[in-house]
Amino acid sequence: MKDFISLHDITKEELEALLKLALKLKDENKKGIPHPILKGKTLGMIFTKSSTRTRVSFEVGMTQLGGYPLFLSSNDIQLGRGETIYDTAKVLERYLDGIMIRTFAHKDVLDLAYYADIPVINALTDLLHPCQVVADLQTVYEHKGKLEGLKFAYIGDGNNMAHSIMYGCAKAGLNCAIATPEEYACDGDVLENARADFKASGKELIITEDPIEAIADADVVYTDTWVSMGQESEKEERQKIFMPYQVNKELFGYAKDDAIFMHCLPAYRGFEVTEDIIDGKNSVIFDEAENRLHAQKAIMATLMG
Ligand code: CP
Ligand code: NVA
């Protein structure tokens, strides 16, 4: 594993190893046992989109691993003024030990990884958000005691979260159901890859427009914003179309009694989820947010250690 860009590209064993390491690093962290695995190493963090969790958890994670995180806003670096990905990659590899990037076009991350001789970590593109899903799987495991055979339902936009959830569920041996409006279905190429991954895992992938079909007897219920970064101009239209996909008490009632509610955050209460669900007893959103720290430390330690 040179880079961490898509859960479609890694093996079941690699994902299991990341989850095992994340749990170990979390345990050590809670006990105050230091683990300076990346002492003296520097991670460059390129952001062309906003972030709370990703930025803070990568910065703190790198610090806890004994390394140094360098925040690089696209407003401040020459990439934002048109310097090429190629030149950026060839320059940054001379200074850094790894690059984390959050940006719009997925191809930019693929190009950066192709040109740079150092590890590249995808911290969200318009297509995928794999770091989030490693943390999510860690959270499911902690709350359910297993991953294999669970039903994971995702209700809402066929976006970067839906895509990475499909890939992650297939690799980790969960069944997965995705409900989206027809106009906001998942990307065709991602679906094709995901279907192949589910065929290999022997688990079920349900793609539907019916949120009740997706959520029925689910162990995990997940949603995400209806308006992702970069889609702000479509806000009103999206909010109308997505209303039947709101995770509220009635819809959540179709899941198993002990189902957990998850959301990558930031959340918009009253839209994709109601307050009683996201702030209710089944919600594990803050464990999920915390696990970004531990999961990404495992990713950095594996790639850069
Ligand atoms: N879930 C997530 O990636 O949050 P941020 O956008 O705050 O980083
Ligand atoms: N789908 C959301 C996820 C945010 C973490 C977005 O891309 O804005």
C-alpha cells in the first residue's frame, strides 16, 4: 500500500489490519502510552475545501505519532493559482514524508499519488471519503462487537459517503443497502466496482429508491448532508427532492431496535435527520468523530512508518 485513496483498491486483509491498529492506538492513547511511530516525519495537508474533523484529527494524530503536520490551504499555496499537480508533487516530495489532500476532483488526487514518490492520503474528494469509512467501521465494530454479516443502510444522496460506504462494507463483510432518489443515484463506475466487490465478498448490495426497503432490519443507519461542499447553489432544489429520505422517528422505526445511527458530520438537523434521532440514544456520532483520530493515525503509521 503506497497510497490510501479508495477502499476499492485495498484488500480485506489490509483493511482489517488498519482497523486492528486503530483499536490498538486508541487503547494506548486512552492509557496514556506514547507511540511516536512517525518521530521526525512531516505530513503536508492540502485543503481546497473546508474542514473541522479532518483537519483537527490529522493534525492532532500526526502530533501524537511524534511527527509534524503542515497545513497547506489552497488559498496560500501556488496550486491555488494554477501551478500544476505534477510540479506540486515533484516539489513536495523533496520536503515531506506524506501528503494528505482534500479537494474537488478525484483525478487530482490520483495524479498527485501517481507523480509523488511519497504516500498520498485522500481526505475527501467529490467521489470518495475513505478515511471517514475506516473510522465508521471502527465505530460499528466497537458498538456491535463484529462487522461480518451486519446490515448497513445508507439513506440520502448518492455521494462520496455513499460510494466509500459501499466499498468499505464489501471489504469488511457487511451487507449494504443504499437508498437515493433516482436523480441522485450513485456514480455508475463506482456502482460497477462495488457490485464486483460484493460478488467477491458473497454479501448483499441493495440499491433502491425506497428508503424503507433500505432501512428494514438494518443494524446501522447512516445519512449525510443533502448539499455537499460545492453544491451550495442547488440547496433549495435538493432539500425539496430529498425530504422523503429524511431519517426521522418513523423511518428509523423500520431498523432493528438496537440499530445505531451514524453521520459523518457536519449535520443539518431538520433536513437529512431529525433532532430526536441524531441526539437520541441510538446515535453514536461523536464516537464516530473521535475515531477519525485513531483510524487516521493507523493509516499514517501504516503508510509512513
Ligand atoms: N466528516 C468530515 O470529514 O468532517 P469535516 O468536513 O469537518 O472534516
Ligand atoms: N458529502 C459531504 C461530506 C462532508 C464530510 C461533502 O462532501 O461535503
